[in-house]
Amino acid sequence: MAVRAAVAGASGYAGGELLRLLLGHPGIEIGTLTGHANAGQRLGAVQPHLLPLADRVLAPTTADALAGHDVVFLALPHGESAAVAERLGPDVLVVDMGADFRLADPADWRRFYGSEHAGTWPYGLPELPGGRAALEGSKRIAVPGCYPTAVSLALFPAYAAGLVEPEAVIVAASGTSGAGKSPKPHLLGSEVMGSLSPYGVGGVHRHTPEMSQSLGAVAGEPVTVSFTPVLAPMPRGILATCSARARDGVSAEAVRAAYEKALADEPFARLLPAGQWPATGSVYGSNAAQIQVALDESAGRIVAISAIDNLAKGTAGGAIQSMNIALGLPEETGLTTAGVAP
Amino acid sequence: MAVRAAVAGASGYAGGELLRLLLGHPGIEIGTLTGHANAGQRLGAVQPHLLPLADRVLAPTTADALAGHDVVFLALPHGESAAVAERLGPDVLVVDMGADFRLADPADWRRFYGSEHAGTWPYGLPELPGGRAALEGSKRIAVPGCYPTAVSLALFPAYAAGLVEPEAVIVAASGTSGAGKSPKPHLLGSEVMGSLSPYGVGGVHRHTPEMSQSLGAVAGEPVTVSFTPVLAPMPRGILATCSARARDGVSAEAVRAAYEKALADEPFARLLPAGQWPATGSVYGSNAAQIQVALDESAGRIVAISAIDNLAKGTAGGAIQSMNIALGLPEETGLTTAGVAP
Amino acid sequence: MAVRAAVAGASGYAGGELLRLLLGHPGIEIGTLTGHANAGQRLGAVQPHLLPLADRVLAPTTADALAGHDVVFLALPHGESAAVAERLGPDVLVVDMGADFRLADPADWRRFYGSEHAGTWPYGLPELPGGRAALEGSKRIAVPGCYPTAVSLALFPAYAAGLVEPEAVIVAASGTSGAGKSPKPHLLGSEVMGSLSPYGVGGVHRHTPEMSQSLGAVAGEPVTVSFTPVLAPMPRGILATCSARARDGVSAEAVRAAYEKALADEPFARLLPAGQWPATGSVYGSNAAQIQVALDESAGRIVAISAIDNLAKGTAGGAIQSMNIALGLPEETGLTTAGVAP
Amino acid sequence: MAVRAAVAGASGYAGGELLRLLLGHPGIEIGTLTGHANAGQRLGAVQPHLLPLADRVLAPTTADALAGHDVVFLALPHGESAAVAERLGPDVLVVDMGADFRLADPADWRRFYGSEHAGTWPYGLPELPGGRAALEGSKRIAVPGCYPTAVSLALFPAYAAGLVEPEAVIVAASGTSGAGKSPKPHLLGSEVMGSLSPYGVGGVHRHTPEMSQSLGAVAGEPVTVSFTPVLAPMPRGILATCSARARDGVSAEAVRAAYEKALADEPFARLLPAGQWPATGSVYGSNAAQIQVALDESAGRIVAISAIDNLAKGTAGGAIQSMNIALGLPEETGLTTAGVAP
């Protein structure tokens, strides 16, 4: 019997990608779709690419509208998930694609989000050590941020193997869909085409503590993160260029071996053959993270790079992957590592 | 038992898209993949987005390598299909994604391609009147050109209903993948980004006679076509803006009714709700043609616009759709109308 | 002594391009700059590319702020120019980059703009027959719309020489800056990158009567226009593909000769060598219109294509060109036919 | 009397941009233009945006063709400049836009370029301490690489003030024109649009030693550089994100003061107001480097970011700026800090 899923926030980019993927998931029946400003409209008017669901009408985002489903995905603005989630009952699997339940330390939350901390849910990045166990059978999932997904997958093998010092330097560029669908002047096509623009520079981006949290847990010691996000002239994709000082005596062979070991059995986090580097164009629409690593002996640093689709593996695909684990379905159900290219 | 399919020309854009779609087709087992310059290489080296097939090795394109399959897809340069096809045997379903077998009139072929005509195969555009019947059980399929697919789907309802005069004016812009993967200066990213550039202007583009052929068959009289193709700064997609003088007394209601009737049961050629116009961004990676039509009463013309993905519905998706019909599978198997957006 | 110029609407795209060009104009001193929502801000905050003017502060758009200049450029929303212009005095050269004074027929204005007609000013397209004479010494200039500029330059030689019938079919694609800087969902980078989307289809775009007006004046008879605008994934540029049925007996040689004659002495409307087609990438930032024409003998149509920069020749460059004529300066002052490419 | 300049390599991107800028330089008369594969062609056929020079014919690149000019710009493939330069005579100002004469240490040259070192010429980055003095009156100029220009301008104030440790981590993304005009598969528009792809990772990019050389000279001690270049989906522009560990006790105020002091009088290296970050879209076609800096106190690092146009300030504009100094012309002649946007 199919699992029935509702999607709150179906008119945004994350919600739209989730629906696209759920349409190809053999075990899911798509139930209620909700929106805020677009409630009452046909989905076809706001997501014209989702023809199979074009005639669905968006309900307002209320707990009543979301009741009666086995799974509820929340693609809501930060801070709005808790109120909805607490009315959904403990037997419903609630998958939050917002930030509300990602951080373990309330002080981090207050510092970066400026409000009260809602709590901490099992973290939906199965590839991290212990990641799958935390999700199996869970009724609550906090989907990671898109940047932390890319960064954690690129660097956790190095920290797990003790190859690098606990200071990571990260420059990650994202396609514009990561900034959402609300119209703002700096997100106009005229502004973004042909332009790379950094933002949130100097340690103030909200995804920074999430990266420290995940890498620190793997390293077994605090990891400081210098993170610079960049808006890139493309609709989707994150390229995360991550580096850290190699510990003394670390060899290129040891680096390669550590990554091969950490990623050997991962269906979606894929180490490329030596010499081939990831590109966001190769993961468009796919749930794969393509990863490569090198040791720069002159600079004494390990450089690890990952490419993901911010909406797929970085949000909606990662959400489905974690849902599959929580529901006891095969982890790869409804997901693919084949991208749409060119 | 799965149908076993080979792909000749697996390293190009059409071949790559075909493989991406075949990976999601439940009735197909992907067999031999061949290439020309890339023979001997891993597919992962030339199609880095196709991770599930990354370790497949490209064979050279020979009849021997292609033998032993139920279906053989040919994604070869124009003029090379006939030699391969004739060695494949009459029981193998051969789907030619090149131009060789599209035109019925040898004079058209000689004029536009400058060589001897290889023959005419059943035409893989099921939406045209009589289109499905021609494909059922066939062992040979000529996949239409990408531009003729977009144009024929936009205009055939008007010609089928006798609404317009037999002179069509078409301006169609295509993403760069339509120009193939061979590196040429004018196809460099530096050249195409930020630029719209027409080519093949004045009736010389090779897809022109194919449009006349299809529209003329529907109209029951010769249809002249003024066709201007434009290279657009995007990787995929065709937007075809088509118009023709309305016959006397044609009303907007009659136009709408004709399109609704012609497209009512089509799974992939979809008339949008009145007032919503197609955009190529909505059909990226999908097999849908989105279509809209208007009557411009001041100018006395019907304007019909379609948007397709040139590699999907325009080539590889259309090929699979026709294959499904030829094999007796449900026509929609392995195909979707949901695009990848944004 | 330098001519002192004010710019009303300096924070938009047209105003910004005008300032960029005026910075390179040796005869102009840039005076007051005004804005609406951005009044009080540094120009550097809203036009970060205009470093030489970064510390200028935007005044509110009032007649008082604009007083005391020799030239006032109005880059205001449609309908706002008349109120400002009438307070500026008859000796000030007022150059309106909006639509208010372009149309001669009040009925056209009411039909397409829905308000009362403000009047008709000399039309700033010097290349049209009689165009320069109308501008010399004038104190009022209506700058043409960007699409009509591209279309009129492509087709007027054909109409002037009586080569074509009075029914033109035009498909013109524009970069997103033509849609302005106000944030709207469909103009987001995520939406426009990778997508071609038509709009205003079926004779409803406001630039349609302006095209009919200019071409009709050249032809000496009414010219109907079927016009389809398309939003293209690039920040700037218009490619206008224009065609009309050739009159009986018109030869390719006659077509070429007519265009050579009409454009022979034009500094900015340039007929390319035979066989070379315009591309918007070649006119980025330039005041040139690149033009090419062909006779499609099979279809019986003349196809003329022009490429312009919608903000330069299509708006701000055209405004300066007309201003130069009105002021008695050499027409090319401060303008170039060299584009920024790639 | 105008200075007469020849350009060797006029058909490439660097040569084309140089010509565009020289057209606006009041002291330069453009003389001989040479090409290699395109010798004998009209410039209009290979640089269709340079209408003012469209009828110039490309000569072959020989010393004879280049003789008789006051200035000769070399935009040739690496390794070809020395042979041409030595035949031009000591009184001709030779400006090499290639790499041949940039590096001081022959061992660096051999390691990264694999051939014999041709020598070292005065380095064309006037903003560096002592930079102008080295260029005044010089008859030979080595124009810096585009990445080293961006990186040196972003970081030299920090090293000059002793604020950071001698280990810099740099991730710099470039538009595709930086990869040149020779058609290669990975540079096709289909491949680059929508994709960010790293290359030359792990310390192997040829611009790495040039960065170490410049920063080390400023710091007074060796500076190791971890450099990751990324190909970005845009035709022009470099965004260089640079960071280094702050020395103990360095405050945000000290950082700001150091940058304000170092860049106070620079016409082209411009520190933005606090809080405003550079974007490549703001320097398109301009000779400005836009720079911003922040101290990330949590991570203990200074993050400095610069945006340049790789072809303008990064190559051809920088070449003209240095030429102006060498010839005793005002440094800003023919150059602008106003970009073309959007």
C-alpha cells in the first residue's frame, strides 16, 4: 500500500523539486499540497514544469490540511516548522526541509537565527558516520542545509581518517535557486547572469555552525570553518571547494585511500576516478554528490571538492533518501545518480 | 523479459540523453554502447553525468558490435545510418535519430543534403494524423528532426482543421546542444552566452523540407515554410514561434476548439490553459511539448508556439515514445511530462 | 562650454546605461540625478558598476531638482513624463526615454496604454527617411521603443524601396534588462536562465502600433504587423527576425541593392557583408545596429534581421544620438560601434 | 603626434579586447594587426563586434609585419613572445600579454611551463609597492596573468601591513574567455552553461608561482599559495576569494585601515564601502578591480575578495595602464572604471 505524502510549501523551489522526485517514486502517493500566497491556485500556474500535477489546487498551509498523511514534508520559511510539526502527531513522519531542527546547540541557533531554538531532530545526512542508524525508524528528520551537505560530504572522509587540522577553509558557489523564489532585486536575471557575487562573507552565513557541528562530530574535536558563499550565474548546483592543512606525514596515497574507504559503499556520495574533477553540470537533477580530492604538497593542504544539485541531493533528494531509510524502504528508491546534461 | 537495446553514437548529446532516459525505462536492458573517436574509453570519461553507466566501455561502431540486440538506436552523423542499418537484419527494430530516412522525396534529400537518398522509414511523430498506425509493429523508425517536431506539433492542429493558409512563417530558437558536441569556434561558451545568433536563414536549413512534408500531408496541399533558426544562449530547448494567415471567418473560439480537439488525448503534446504560454525552461528534460495558440485579429494571423526539449521530445524522448509504440508497450513507458526546473 | 544634463530615473537600467554613455561623452557635464524609491541613496549603492559617479546622491524626481540644466533625460515609468516635461520650459531639451510621446494617433495610445494621450514629439530614429530633419534644433525628443528601433531599422529599406507587401511578421527576442529592474517572479535569474518565454503574443504588445506607424510612414500605406516578443536568457540585446512577402519580380540583387543604398551612409545602422548574420553578442554595449537581409525564393519572403543592444542603441545610445543632432553636435559624439565581446 | 601601436594576435580574445580599448585611447593610432590561422582575413570576420576595424586585414605574425611601430603588443601563445620580441629592437615598447617574462625564478618557469626561461621583464601591476617605478620609461613590460592580478590586488594590502601569515588560500572563478578561443570540447557553450568546474587543482596551475612571487615580495618572506581555479558559466570576469590566517591581535579596524591606506590613491584598485561586496557583473568591460575585505573573528582569518574583468584589468586594460606609465602618459588615459551592466 502506497505511503501517502503531503507537501507544505509546494509552490517554492524546494517543494517543486520534491514533487518532481516524488512523481518518480514508486512507493509514494502524493496527497495534499499547500502554499501560502498561492493557496487556491492550480499548481500548474506556479510550477508550470509539473504537468502531471498541473490541475492540483494548493491548500493553505494548516495542520488540518496536512492531517491524514503518513509523511509530511515541510518546505517552509525558517521558524515556521515547529508550530506545524507539533500538531501532526508522533506517528506521522515529518521531514523538515528548513533549518529549524538542524542545530544541536541552542546558542548557535540564537546567534545565527536570532530566535528561540525549536529543538534538534535526527540529521538527514546518512553518509556521515552513524548517519543511517540515527534515521532508521525515526519519525522526525531535519534535512541538512544545501551548503553543509556539499561541504560535509567533501570533507568528512579527511576528518574521519584524522588527515587534516581542525580549521577548514571553504568557498562554495551556488546556483540562484538556493536563494529562493521571492523576487528581490539582486536575484533578477539581469543581475545574476554574467556575475559571480559573494555574500554572507566573514563567518556570518547561517550554514556555518552546521558545518562545524558535522565536521566536529566526525573529527572528535571542534572544527572551525571559514566559509564564503558565492552566488553563481546558473539556476542550480553547488560547487564546494574545501581545504584544510594536512597533518604531518600525510601522503597522497593515504588521502586517496581514506576517501575510497569512506565512500566505497555510498550510493550517492561518489568519489570520481583520480584526475576527474566534479562539475555541477554533471549532477543537475541528480541525487549524486560527485567528489574528488588532492593533496597539494607545496601548500601543505588537502583540497576536496564536491558538486551537488542544491535542490536535489542538497534538499529534496536528500529528504527522500532519508525518508526511505526512516520508512525502511531501499535507500535508492525513486532517486538516481544520473544527471540531466548538457 | 527485458528488451535489449544498443546505442550507436553513445558519446554525443543525443546518445547521452537516450541513455539517461533508457536508464529509467523499466522494459529496457542497456546493451552495447558504441562511439567513434571515443571508442575504447569509459563512458564516464565522456558522459560524466551518467554515473550508473560510468564503467561501461565504448565499442567501435560496427554492425558486429551492434548485433544481438532487439533494438538498435543510431545516433550517427547524417549519411552513416544506412550502411549500419542494412546489416542489422529485418527483425531488429532500428531507430534512426539521424536525418537519413526522414524525407519522402529524393529530390528534397539531394537538394538539402547533397547525396543519394537512402530511403524513407515510418516517421516517429505519433501525434500527427495516422502517426501511431504507421509505427505499430514497424521495425524501422525515422526520428524527426528537433525543429520539425516543435513546428509540426504547434501547427498541425491548425492545418488539420483548415484554419490557415498554406504559407507558414517560423522562427525557432534552439539551445546549443542541438548543434552537437564537436567543438567549433562559434559554439564556444564565450561566444554563445549572452548572444542570440541566427543561422541557415533564407530557406536553406535542412529541416525546412521536413516541415513542409509533414504540414503538407496534414493540410492536403503543399505548404510553403519560411524558417529561420536561431542559436540561443541555453544548453537545451526549442521555442518555435509559428504563424500563418487565418482563413476568412476564422474565430478565436474556432482556433481554440481545433487545438483542444487535436490535442485532447495526447500524452505529450499538451495545450496549456488559455493565457499561459510555453517556455523552454518548463520542459527541460521532459518529453512534453507545451503548446499555446492565439488569433491576432489585427494582423489576421494565427500564432502558435511550442516549447520542447530538443534532446528529449525533440530527439531521444521522441525516439523512445515511437519505440514503445513499435514494440507494443504503453506509449508513456519510461517518459515523463515533468520537467526539471528551475 | 559643456552642456549640462540631468537624468531623471537614474537608478533604473535605462538611466544607468545613459550615465555610462554620458561619462564618455566629451561635451556633456553630468548634473542632477534623480530616483524614486532610491532617492537619498548614493548612486554606488544602486548602480555599483558606475564607480566614477558612486558618491553622487540621488535627488527625488521633481521639476525643481531638474531645473537649471540644458538637457533633461526622462527615464520614468510610462505616463509620468508629461507632468515633469511641462514644467521644464521650452528652452530645455527634454529627451523622453518612455513611451508617452511616441505615438501620433491618440486612438493607438488609448488602446494600448489605456490613458489619455500626452502628445507627439519628434521621433528619435534618425535613420528613418526624414528622421534627422525632424530632430535638428528640436527641444523635445521621443526616444523610440527598443523593439521598434530594431524592427524599423531591419525593415525600412525594404518598405522604402517598395519590395514587400504591407504585412510584416516579426519575432523578436530581448534580454531581460528590457523588462526593467523591478523584481518580479518571472524575471528571477532562476526562471530566465535556460529559458525562452514568449509574452504579449497575439498583437497585444504596446510596441506594435509604433512599428506600424514607422513602417507605414515609410511605405506610404498602412502596414500590419504580427509581433511576437520573447524573453531570452541574456541580460541585454534584441534579435529581431522580420519577414514580409516579396512583391512579384523582386530579385535578391534588388534586395541587396536597396539595403546598401538605404544604409550606405549610416554611422550606426550597418549592413553586414553578404553571408554574415548579426548576433546580439556583437553589439553588447555598442550603439550599432547590425543588419542582414536575404530573399527566400522558395517561400517568397524577404527575411531581414537586426541585432541591437536594447539599452544602448535601443534606448540610451539612441537618445544620445538624437540629442547630438538636436544640439548640433556631430552625431557620433560619445558613441561607438564597437561592442564588448565576448 | 599619435603613438603607433601594432597588435600581434589580434584574432584572439585578449587581442580583441585590446583593440576595443585602443579604439577609445586618444593617444594611440592602431597600426598593423596580425593573426596566425586567420592571417589574410578581414578582422570583421573574426571579431564581428569591432565594426570600426572590420575592414582591416590580418597580416601574418612576423617581425617584419610588426616593424615600424612605437608600441607592439604581443597576444601570442606561451613561449612565442621571445622570438618576436628580440627582433623588434630596444627602442620599441614591447608589451607581452603572455606568460613568458613574468617569472623571476627560472626554476619556477621550468617546473610549470616545461621549457627554457626567456627572461624577466618589468611587471605590469602598478598597484604593487614599487610597481610604477619599475614601469616608468621601460621598453619591456610583462603583463601579469589574470588570476595573479585579481589575487595580488586583493591580498597585497594585508601582506604589506603584516596582518596575515604567509599561507594564502585562494579560490578564484573565471569566465570562459580566460580559456581562450581555440575550440575544445569542455569549453562548448553546452558544457559550460549551468556548470561550475574546477581545474588545475592541487597546486599545478601555472599562475600559482606568479602569485607567490608577488605576495612574497610584498611580505618580505616566502608566501605559500593554495590556489584552486574554477571555470564559471559567464564569458568574462574573475572573482577571487582569498584568505589567510590573521596574526595575533589584528582587529577589524586595523584591517580596514590597512586596505584604505594601500588603495587610497589607486585609480583602478578600488576598496568598496564597508558592507558592499564586489561582483564580476559590476566590472564587465571596465579596468577597475573592486575589492572588499573582512575579518572573520571566529575562524581567525582575513577574507579579501576582488572582482575584475579578466580581459580588461586582467589583461588588455592592465596592459594599456602599464603602457601609459611607460610612455609617460596619464595612467588613466583610455581606460574607465565604469563597467557595462547589466
